[in-house]
Amino acid sequence: MLQSLLNPLGKFQHSPGNPRLHVRMDITNKCNLLCPMCHYPLTVKEHKFDMEPELFRKIADQVFPHAASVALACKYEAFMSRHIDEILEIAGASACRNIGIVSNATLWNERRLRTILSNDAFDVLHVSVDGGTKATYERFRVNANFDKFIRNLELFARLRREMGRTRPALRLNTVFMKSNAAELPLILDLAIRVEATRLEVIRFLPINGSLDEAINDYEPFMPMLAEIKSRAHNHGIEIFLPIEDPRLDTARDTALEAGCNEAEVGTYSDYCEAPWSGVQIDPNGDMFPCLYYGKAFGNLKQQDFVEIWNSKPYLELRRSLATLKLHKPCEVCNPHGFDNMERKKRINA
């Protein structure tokens, strides 16, 4: 009791890895595309740099052993890093065996794909596609070439067959918008053709007021969504949709599909467990509790991981979430505000 009074934050210290962490990080702050529904065009004039291999190795040594999964890219294009080859080598030799890469797939080549396919550490490639036709795709994926994009996906599928590999899996994601909603069947056709295992349909979140693409009424799309989900299941493809409805073939949902709109909460907080279960790392080494908090809690160039993990900002955030006395960034968290307001349980971990 006395110890609690003297150090009220002490009980919010936590050993990383219980639960295993979902690590999201960027190895560069560059992208070759200027997609209008992305934050990147707003930052394109900022100083550009890549994470140095030495810093990546430190993160691999200190953070990856606690990880259930690692995503190499979140806000930027990993294949823009001038150190991508060395980083793939370090990642492949790390303690984590579930490493994913988020990519627009436009910069892939056969040599790098063979490197990824040859190493069991790489679990999944997440690929963004926001149109099923050349015109729509190139309207939203500005600076990309649709034909080259398709060739790269087909190259990956061919190499995986030739090499007899099942890992990494290929998953496609698309932002569901007014202008591309009708092309979702074509995007599913592409997923089937390139042997993707999952299609994630993501709710549009307005980055700025210049793009009027938000879909607020899903009812007109329900017949198409029901058909898409049934057809995806017929081909063994998981499909994550941003709404839940009994008309959407729920009987065949996998556990991941059934829970795709709801975060796991209740062990440490009834609202969000990000500061216990995940970490976000920028290419300069800044470490955040999640993508949305907006304030770094430390820097991995200057500090060790565990030092930051149990620093005062982390303890204060854990206390706020455990007691539901939310910090301002949590009160206005985008996933809570846009995806699941009525349940307050979405964190996009």
C-alpha cells in the first residue's frame, strides 16, 4: 500500500511480450507515389531520409524478440530505402518469424522477391490497390503504372509457384471510396488471379477536406458486398469489410474475419491496449505507442527499448487507458471515431 502511494505509476510497469507485440515501423520516410487519400502528399517537401542499418539492427535485437509480428512499412514505401537489401538480410536473421512488408508493389524486382521468398521469416506482403481498372488505379495511385503493377504481382505469384513456397502470403488492401466502389469485383478478380489469401477493404478516412470520397451509407452496396464476400469464400480468400451485417456470409467467416472490426480489449483496458500490445517506430528511431498518438515517447537511437517501454509517458498512458481517463489523442482517435463509434473497440492493431 505504501509503495503504491509513493509510486502510483509503478503498477503500470510492464514486461514487453505479454501479449506478444505487434510492431509497426518505417525504414524510410519516402514514397514514390502521391496518393490523394494518403497523408504523404502533405509531407512530400519534408527532409527525406532512410533508417540506417545500425539502428535497424538495434531494433531487431531489442524489440523483435518480443514481437508476434513486425510490419516493415506503415506510412511510406519500404522499397524506397537505399538500405532495403541490407535491412531484408537483418530482418531475415532476426528472432521474429512473422515479418510483413506493406508495399505498393511498383518497385519490386525479381532479385528482391527471390530474397524474400527464400527466407521463412517473411510471412506476408501487403499490397495496396485502389482500382480495378487502369484509369481508376492511376487516378488514385498517382505516379504508378497499372500495367507494371499487375506484372509485378504476377511475377511474385509465378516465383512463389516455381520455388514451391507458401510464404510469404500475398494480401491485397483497398480503400473503399465513392469512385472505386463499383470496381471491387475487379479487385477481387485480381486477388484470385495472383493467388492472394486476403482482401482487406478499408474505410476511407479523410486526411484533408479536398477529397470527397467517404461512403456513409453502405446499403446501396450491400448486394455487391454480399456477392463479393461469398465469391471470396468460394476461392478460399478471407475478406475484411469495414461493416458488419448478417447478409454478408458470416457463416463461413474465419476467426480473423469475424473480429476484423474489433480490437482485443479487456485484459488491461476496456478501450485500447496499444501501449501493452504494440509499438510504432519511425525511421529516425522515434518510438510511439501507436500510429495515432502523435507524440514520441523516446528515441531508439539514444535509448534502449525497455527504457522507453517503461518510461513515465508510457506509464501515464497505460494508467489513463486502464482507468478510462483518456488522454486527448485517445479521445479523438481516428479508428474509434470513424470505424466503430458505438463500441469504442477498434484500434487497427
